[in-house]
Amino acid sequence: MIGPLTAGALAGFGLLMLVIAIRPRRRGLASTLHQLDAAREAADPGFALRQSGERPATGLAANLGRQLVQAAAQRGWRMLTVKQDLAVTGKSLEQHLANKVLLGTVGLLLIPIVSAILLVGGIQLPLGIPFVAALALGALFFFLPDLTLKSEAVAMRKDFRHAIGSFLDLVSMNLSGGRGVPEALSSAAQIGSGPAIERMRETLAFARLQGLTPWAALGQLGHRIGMTELVDLSAALLLVADDGAKVRDSLSARAASMRSRELTESEGEAGERSETMLVAQLLLCAAFLVFLAYPAGARIFST
């Protein structure tokens, strides 16, 4: 009876999803607010600036991703943390959601396909094992892009902090040479390479074309990619932009603080790796002692 009941439940669930998909929806408050926000962002001069670091998705996955983004917006799902992680890595929300759904579907169907192949080969598994394994593998594959995105975002933000510290030193040196704050920011952004420096360079270039102040553009970039250092830098420049000496001292102190924080984090990571290596060595020693003591113990217990 388990097989017919499971098949009937899956068929009923599929029919329910089909009815929900084809039934016309009433426009909700979240969908209306999303459309108003989209129209406001399109009219904002900084809209092109915020979209500059994002690689657009193309192909079949992009079409699926756009439908998923629209469905999420209609239900009021903001996903702010995911959007910040995507922005700092330069990926699009459409591609990310499409990858989640496609990988989850592959994981959900992989176990039934393997079970069918084993059944053809004469090996029949209990129905509950493939069902639970398919759900577990589908859930794992569904959340795998989120885990990968989070690790990439952490690494990118770490590189960003290192680049911001060097950028602040360069800005301070330009201010010491008699340049103004906008000129010092633009000149410092022209030196160096890497994703972080290129992103700040593009941000300042877009700000100049759109008529935004450089510190406002950096603040928008900080909000978009989740970098509080850029947001704090924007606020500090907004307060002391008219006093070159205060700006220079503030930027030098901020750069020194960021370097000290980065050094502390590096020391902490080195300590964690040293402890990990120590645990691995202890495990090897314990295994070697078991290897040496096993013959004597086996002889004692066998008598």
C-alpha cells in the first residue's frame, strides 16, 4: 500500500501546484511596492552606478531566473543579504535563483534515476530509502549555491578591505600634495589593479558622469555590496570634505585601523590553522600507538 499511497500523494501535489500556477493572482501590496521601487530606481541617477558591477545572465537559465525574481518580488521577498553577496561577487540574482532551482531539481531526480537503473539490474531498494535520499540530495543541491556564494563573498570582502586600506593611504598622499578631495579620490583610484580597485574606479567614473559626489557614490557602493568600511568612509568625507587637514588625518587613522584589524584577523586565522595541524598530528600519533599496541592486545585477549 505504500507505493500507491505515495504515487497518489505526489500526483495530488502536482495537480495542486498546477492549479496554483495557472490561477490568476490578485495583485498584492508587495508587488505594487516592488513596481514603485523599480520605477524610482530607474529614475535615480545612481541606478546605472549600482548596476555597473553586475554581470547580466543570458540564455534559458536567465529566463527562468527572471521569472523567479518576479515571483519573489510579488511575494515581498527582499533577500537583502543575498543581493549584497551577489553584488560583491559580480553575479546576477536571476542566475543565482536559476542555479538553485536547476540544481535542486537535478538532486531531486538523481536518486530516482539511480534507483531505476538498479531496478533494471535486478536490485530493488525499499521505497522509503530513495524517497528520503532524493529529498535530502535535492535540499543539499538547492542550498549549495548559497554556501558557495557566501564563501566567495567573504573572500571578496576580505580583498576589498585590503584594497580600501591601500586606497586610503593613496588618497592621503594626494591630499598632502595639495589636491582636493574629489581629485585625490579619482587619482588614487587610477593606481593599482584587481577587482576591488576596478570596482571603485568604475564607481567614481560613473559618479562623475551622473553628477554625484565621489563620497556619495562610494557610500552607495558600500550599501550595495555590504561593506561598512565604504559607508563609514562616505560619511566621514561628507562631514570633513571642506577641511583638507582633517580629511588627511582622518584617512590616515582609518587606514592604520584597517591594517591593524587585518593583521589581527590574519593572526587569528594562523592560530586556527596551527591548532588544526596540531589536532591532525595528535590523531596520527594516536593511530600509530594503536597500530603498535594492536598485536600485543590481540594476543592477550585471544588467550
